Amino acid sequence: MAKSNDNALVEDLILACTGGGISSAAAQKAVRALCRYYGGQMIYIPVKKETGTSAENLRGIFADAVGDNAAEKILGKIMALYGNMQLYIPMERTAFRKVIALEIYERYGNDGGSMNDLARSYGISFTLAYNLWKLGKHEKLQPSMPYLPFLEMAENNNSN
């Protein structure tokens, strides 16, 4: 899949999970955790089989990110929409590139840590961390039009 399709899947997952007591921020955390755990792989999404191995693995990933109650709701929505399908889950660092760039920019400026430590914590090279820091600086100073699921985060960043 091309990168634009990866972002489209991530946007669709976040939009599908949002609502019914699940905020966009919680849906973003859950999908980001899914991308972190399964990034770069094809996974099977079960159809309402609550006790299967796939469902239990997904529930555990979501519960670690957003808690048990929200995890049940998110898993139910994803299984209803994508059940009985195999999906390619993109890598977190490609699907959430701007979000990670803003995090690196904030952490490097505030924590006083080195760029090497940031690169190590995200599992990326020093050069990529530096390029993401530059992107984060640019996004903080002149934000581009965010895509739909991240509007809440963009509003928070612009109000700082």
C-alpha cells in the first residue's frame, strides 16, 4: 500500500472509533498503539468472536492504551466495520509522522535531553529525529491544514 492509503486507513480507524463515549484523542491513542504493536504487518480482524486469540490480542493492546471500558467499545466498532478481513497496519512513525514530529519538537525543547535519546526512544535514526524536529518546529510555527481526526490535537497545539 502507498503511504496515502496508510494514512487513509488510520483516519478511517480513528473516525470509526470516535463517538459513543470515545473521544477523538482516545481513539487516536488506541489506533496509535495498534500501529506501534502491529506496524508493518497484516493482521486479521475477527467478526464478533469475543474469545478468539485475535480479539484478545487487540483488546489487550487497546486496554493498555485507553482502559478496559473504552477498549471494549473500540474493539466492537473495529470488528463491526472491518470484521473477517485482513488489514495492513502501517508503521506508527509513518502514519503519525506529524504528531511524532510535534512530540519531538516539544520534548527536545523542554526536557533538555539529547537528540540521540529522543531517537532511541522512538526507535528511529538520529537524522530522522532531527528532520522530524525541524518538521515539528515548522508545524508549530506555521501549522498546515490538519487532516480530520487530528483536529482536536491541532487546536491544542495552536492554543499554546
